[in-house]
Amino acid sequence: MDFQLSEELLALQETCRRIAQDKVKPRAREIDESGEYPQDLFEVFRDAGLLGLCIPTELGGSGAGILGLTIAIEEVAKYSNTAALMLLLTRLPTGPVMIAGSPEQNQRYIAPIAEGSKRAAFCLSEPQAGSDVMGMRTKAVRDGDEWVLNGTKCWISGVVQADWYTVFAKTSDDVTERNHDSISAFIVERGWEGVEVGSTDRKMGVRGVDTGELLLSNVRVPAENVVGAIGGFPLAMQGLNSMRPIVAARGIGLHEPVEAAARIVLALLLGLGFLAWTIVGLRKPNTAKWAREVFVLSLVYLLSGLRQINQWEVALRFTLGKLSGRVSPGLTMYLP
């Protein structure tokens, strides 16, 4: 397997690195202190064509795919996790629509994401349904040519800024039923009656992009806004699995400045006579090496299109890649 980036991706990496250093870095501290959404950075990303990296060219994107977005997020995350999340949200809510949505849905909802005129958010979790997706209680009831949605979604990244939402709800009569075929995806517009942003979370970090509740009260959704077929739980998993390397990229990007700072501190400690083994918790070279290898493998399997690999095996690698990227900042600070 060839792990070298193409000339196009190398150029993208250099562009993102320059934007991160020139535009993101000077704003990072202020963003986290104020908690205000950095509209100026959104416009920088828009003008540089970074909002459509995962979106096909026929919809106005660049078609750089998961790898292109991963490269961009890694560079931006070196200075601001908030800015990296802004890029991540160009793929998380749009993924299900690009995977299973109709051509009309893609033109109406995905193309504006690429051009930067609209934003979106992904609504799966609920107070009683985080990792246990089947515990969701949001219900969708068919009424003629519409579906009526009621429920509460929580921990939704970008909930305040979004113009539309990918919402998962149960279409079975009994919302307590743990049947995967009972979960379906809907595109819900922010301006529709019954759609309301609830409370927002007070976060320790990543404060420039709001996280909070989406309240749905008798929201009438046209049947044409169903994403794919009714019974779309696999669609949620496909979307999440493809996101795992992207989420890992945030961790990889965050790792670099942390490691650099740790090396300075360790050098000072050693200069003062402290022994390296007194901070043994920072010495995990083998774990870090494994984490990076799994992360790279997850990207390769995602982008190479190797159809002979079992789907569950690929999903496992995606999960390991996400895990490695998220834990590596705490595992890779060691003396060479």
C-alpha cells in the first residue's frame, strides 16, 4: 500500500497549514475564552473551499473525500478544536444524505453546505440514549404525506448555528421497542414550526461551537424529507463509521502542540535534576506507535475502496482509528 499523499492532497495540506497558522492560531484563545462562534473563520474556510472537501464536485464540493477532510482537520486542530469541529460538521450531518438521500435532497441540502450558505447538525443522541442508540424515544408518526416528529435530542454539536438537522426517530408504534428497523432518518429544517433549540451546555472546551438540545414538538416533515428507506438504522451506523477517522484526526492534531509543550517541560525537569522515570506515565512509545498505525490503516481501508474486506472488519478498524486518535495525545508524550 502506498502511504504517500498525492500532489493534490499535499497542496491541500499546505493550504490548511498556512490557514491554521495565519488565521486560526491568532484567534484560538479568544474563541475559547469568549465562547462566541467564530464567523470570521467560517468565512475563511468557505473562501478556501474547505467546507466542501467531502462533498462531490457535482454538488459544488472539491471531492477530496474523507482523507482530504482528515488532513484539513488535523492541521486546524493543532491550534483550535473549535475550528476543527466546524470542519467536521460539514460531514457528520451530511453523510447520511450523501449515502442514501435522493438527488433532490442532495441538491437542496448538501450543495449549500459546500458553498457555505447553510450549516447542518446531526441529531441522534437523547438523554436516555447516548451510546445505547436503541434507547431513543423520539417518535415519528405517519400522517398522510407527512411525518409528525416529537422528542428531544441532546448533546448536538452546532445546534444553534445549524439551518437544518439530520434527525433519527423511531417509526414503530412502541418507542420502547428495541428493533433496528424502527429507526429512520429525516431532514428537519430549523425554521419549521415546532423546531426549537433548548438549553445549551456549559463546556470546558470547544466553546465556540454550541452544543445543546433540539426540541421537536409536533414537527411536520414532508415524506420527501425521509432519508433513504424507513428503517434506516444501518444508515446511522454507516455515517458514524465513516466519521471515526475524521474524529481521530482532531486528536492527532491536538497531540502535536501538547507533545511539543511536554518536551519543553521534560527538558526543564531533566535540567533541574529530575529523572525521566519519575514521570513514567508519559512514556508510552509502543502504544503510541500502535495507535498511529491503526489510524493510518483506518484511512487506507476507507479510501482505497477494498471491497473484499468484511464490512464489520472495516467498522472495527474505523473504531480503533477513532480511539487511537482520541487517546494518543495522552499517550505519545515521551522522550525519544
